[in-house]
Amino acid sequence: MRDEDISPAHVRVGASTQTDTRAAVREATACIDPRDTCFVLALMPQSFDREVMAQELTRHMDGVPVFGCTTAGQITAHGYETGALQLIAFPREHFRCASLLIEPLKPISITEIAAQATRHAVRFQRTAGWNRLALILSDGLSKQEDLLISTLETVLDDLPVFGGSAGDGLSFGETLILHNGQFRSNVALLMLLETDLQFQGIGFDHFLPTDTQLVITDADPEERLVKEINGAPAAQEYARLVGCGVADLSPQIFAENPILVRYNQNYYVRAISSVKDGQALSFLAAIDDGVVLTLGKGTEIIKTLEAGLGVSGPGGLTPDFILGFDCVLRKLEIEQKQLGGEASALFRAHKVLGFNTYGEQHCGVHMNQTFVGVAFFDPAGRALG
């Protein structure tokens, strides 16, 4: 068992960097007692044997529900990692949970999702004096998170919803959700939580808009594919605006030169994932013809990370832990700038546990290159949404 750098009082944490699936589960579950656990959140790389992982987690957790997903990296007690299995056990003393698997995501039925989520929320009985929130984990390649989160935000209007899209490193091949002992794609997992802990939502990025605007003049919204920008081939025009050649476009270039969309007086990142057929750009969030976008400019990512994580509760309480959903493009930029050690130190100092995503969900919006989180505090006083 590795020595952990953080010790939240109100959740139990286990992790392993073993490459053998059975050994990793055995090590990560060693400090979790199923007898006092409400549910476990499992965050893992795609490289594990999924059938063995599901079987071993079910066996070691002795009937306790295990929810989770594949990731594009993990935030463990040591900070950023890429090959770790992380388990976060939420104890019965402080948490209640009801889960709903939403499938299929594609083709998506907004009406059916709304009806399912509404029924699910009605059945989840309230505990007097406890606070409520919702977590959403979704297939990060489904391209349906925008409609999903806006629908949930509408029907769960009394619950703040936080979440992240499952990842697959930087491969963008297959992303999976774990529910009821099975890994599935083309699904989302909605978890309604009750807790006697206080909580506060977090959401921030490190970009400011520039004066450079772009108009999407040809797009395939269902595939999040942009074919033309400003009337020119999309990859060619984007490369011209950021000052490089089409052949030089890469995840690093996309991470450092994001495109922003304005919504409700705020700017949100619409991240590019790749170049398609040498001319089109594939996006990680909703895009459409006629949308006016703005080229973004980065500020100091470590300073914004430190400021964003520095939340406090009523009476100046510091978080017991922060559950974090951090875009993989943020991690990529941090690593490119050789700032991984500083970022990991901040995650340790602020007790952040979570994973790197293909997209983040908060305030009814699916976004990219953003840190979204929930800070949990000692159970005294009133929750902050």
C-alpha cells in the first residue's frame, strides 16, 4: 500500500499503480471497509482488463455499489497520475446515493431522459436536514453531453449537477462507464446524492477573450465537426489565426489556443480534439453553423488553479476534500510547460481527488478546458450550491 499524502475525514481513498488488474484492485481496496461504505467511485485508465476489473471490484466490495469510468488521467492523493486505479469510498454515515443508468445516449431522447430523471428524483426520499446534489458521468465520445446536461439541469431544477465525461487518455478510441458490475459505452450515469456535509460548487478556467473572432460557416452539429471557418477550410483558417501550419496542429496547439463561445455573459471553451481529413476540425462540445466564436488567450494556469481551489465554507472552513473533474487539455498544457509538479502540489494541498475528462458539466453547460469540482466541508450549517 502506498503512503497517501492526504487524509480526508469523510471519505476513504485507495489507489494503486499496479499494472496487473487483480493486483491493482487488491491494493486499492485494502483500506476500504465495505461494511460502512454507501458506494465507491472508481476512476481508472482504459488499459485495465475491464471484465476482470468489474468482477474483482464486485468481489472485494462485497455487494457495495461501485460506479465509475475510464479516464484521461487521475488526480490521486499524489496529484496528477496517468496509470492509477483510484477508489473513493463514500461512507453511509455521511452519504446516501441513488443511481440511474441513462441509455442509449445516441440517438438521444430528451423527452425520455427528462421523464426518467424526474421519476428518479421523486423516488429518492429526502432526509431531513441533509443536502442534495447530483453527479453525472457520461461517455466522453457520445457527443451528447450538451443536450444531456441541459436537460438534467432543467428537470432537476432544485439540484446542482456536476460531472465529467469519461476519457481514454489521448487516444479518443473508447470511453466506458461502470455500473452494476458492467462497463458500458454510449451511456451516462446519474447519481443523486444526499449528504450531511456542506458543499460548494467550483468552476474555472484560465482564458480571456481576444479581439479575434471566428464565424462557423459550415458544420456538422451531430458530429461536432467544423468544416469551414470564415468561409475557408476550418483547419487552414484556424492554423492561420494561431500562427502555424496545418501540419503543426496538435493537441498542444489546441490546448494553448482555445476557441471560446459566449453564453449568459460568460465565455466557455469549445475545445478542438483533432484535425479530420486535413481540413475539418473535430470539437469536444456543441458547435453549429453561424456561431460566432472568439479566440482565447491563456493566463497563468498555476495561479488560476491556486486561486480557484482556494475556496472556503461558512466560518472560513477549508474543504475536507474536493471532488474534481479536470479537462485533459489542461493537464496536457501543464505538462507541456513542465508545471506538473506545481499542479500536483496544489492538488495535494487542497485535497483534490478526481480525474481528467473529455468535458466538464456544471450550471447546465457542457464545457472544455475547465476545472469543475465540488468542495465538501464538515457537516455543520447550510450547503452552498
